[in-house]
Amino acid sequence: MKTDTRQEPDAPLASALPIFRNPQAWYGPQMAQRKDWIHVFSSAEIDEIVAAVSVAERSGLAMIDVRREHFPLPTLAARLAGLRGEALKGRGFALLRGLPVERMSQSRAALAYWGIGRYLGDAVSQNGKGHVLGHVKNLGLDLADPEVRGYQTTARLYFHCDFADLVCLLCLKTSKAGGLSTLVSSTTLWNEMVRSRPDFARALMLPVHYTRWGEIPDGKIHYAEMRVFSPTAERMIAVYGRNAINKSQGFPDVPRLTAVQIDAMDYLESLAGDPRFYFDMEFRPGDVQIICNHFVFHSRTAYEDWPEPAKRRHLMRLWLACDDGPELPAFLNQYSGVTAGGRPSGIWMTGVPLIAPLEA
């Protein structure tokens, strides 16, 4: 779909900035009313997944070595291909519902999730330990620690995206209260900034710097230079993580944010948190959320966890590279590196083997 660069009548200062009218430019309240982004597994599809888990188990392969041919989904594969296309080229997200995790051991649930993920992309590392299967779980850590990430706490998360084409979350257990997943179209936020504050839109096309959280690949330094918004191939590619940007400012050699950049990010946060733009998604056990990092910012409300460790909120996470993903600005691939297919490779560390731990 073509980018519309015509001047908006209510934004005379925005004539040099593009407005995007494409499937990525959606509004949260409208999406909340729709259900076409949710696919509920049929009983036949669940039987197919369970059978595929058994095939993969009989192969004797470690989970990390299981590929599509070891996890046959003869009918569900076409449905997953369609949802993958919507995530990479359409609205940027989808939800699979009804994986029977409550009837599975954690290892079988992980294998089912991994097998489904193989139909969506190639798993890349999510941290310096080489974890390709991540765990979003409260570890009782302090978000004020410069090397602690928000998903390891119960705190509300800033809107952000991750360094892979897709991020997927499987809900195993829910919290006692709170913990809603919040999605907002980064393309729609851009469009609104162009209309209302084009000066801020321009400021967010300038370099900002991200901490690497102490996970520094060979040949890299402890921070990386990014841009929040980069129009690329008739789409708006967005990269955002306010917590990582803020924490990078603690390094004396990182260039200081300008007052305009700080104000622009504050404004972006205010738009992302405006009910006109976002919507909340309540996870159920067995839900698999699929998000394209390049078009969608995601967040999470703060939550109260269960006192019993066995009941606590637990999501499994995949970061996936997709060889046919959207064209990206060159700087994005420089955060860590690229896959064999030229896609962002997550947090890749030389000499660190990839592993898929079953526990956090």
C-alpha cells in the first residue's frame, strides 16, 4: 500500500513528513471490538498439535533441534501461515487461543509452543545466555537495578518493542490481579504526532542510545545508536524502549538527550497511554500472542502475583526472525547482528550456545 505524503489540512507544518494509511495504522478501541485477529483452536487442531508433540518426542531430538518436519501440522500449517502474514505485513499482531496447557506438563506445553513457533519463524537469543525460550516471570528483582529488565518484576512496563521480527508469548498461568497486555500501533502514534506535534515527530527521527544491559557482543560497545521512527519502504518502522534509553544516560560516554527529545518521548508515551489509541488484552492460559516488533509497541499493566510460587504468573516467550519480514533500516541490524537470512538476531553473543531452558 502506498504512503500518503499529502499535507494534512489540520497540520500545516507537517507537509514534509509522511502520513501512513496502511493496515499497520489501526486504533485500539476498534480492534478491541473486532475478533478477526483471534483464532480459537478447534478440537481437531488441538488433536493435531498433541499428535505433533508425540511425533517430536519420538524423534529423540532435543527441543531446540525440533524443526517443522519433526512437528507435522498438515492442516493447521496454512492457518499459521495466514496469521504470520497478518503479523508481518498486515495489522502486526494476532492471538491463538485454547492450547490445552492445563492438561500438559510444562515440558510438553513448551514443546507444543516451540513446534508452533517453528511455523512462524526462527528462534533467536533473548539474552546474553543464549536463551531462545524465555520466561516472563516475577523473579523478585528491583527494576531500579541498571541490569534488571522489567519482565523480571511485577512492575508496569513502558511501551517497547524487542530486537526480533516477531515476539510471541504463551500464557501458562495468570496473575492474581492485573498484568493486562497492552498493544498500540506505532504507525498510528507516528501519524498523530505528525498531525499534532511535527516538531516532536522530527525529533524522534534523530539518534537515541540504548543500553545493552551488560550483554555486549564482540566488536560492540555497551550502548547502541537507534532512531525511534524510520520510514522504510512505504512503512513506518519503529524501535522504542524508554527504559533502555533512560538507563543508557547513566553512561558518561553516551550523548545526552536533548530537551526536545525528552519532551518528544514524553509526548509519545502520553499518546501510547491514551485510550483513543491502545487496547488491553487479557491473557488466558493457553493463549499465544504474536506481535510484530516493527509496527506495534507492547506494554503490560502492573500486577499482583499469587503468594504460592506454583500459581504465579508465567509466560513463555519466543523471539523469532522471519526471512521474509519487512525491509528494515540498516541500524536495526547493528544492535547485535543478523541471521543467515539477514534478519535481526536478537541478543547474539559470540561463543554462547543457544539453549531452551524450561524454567526461568
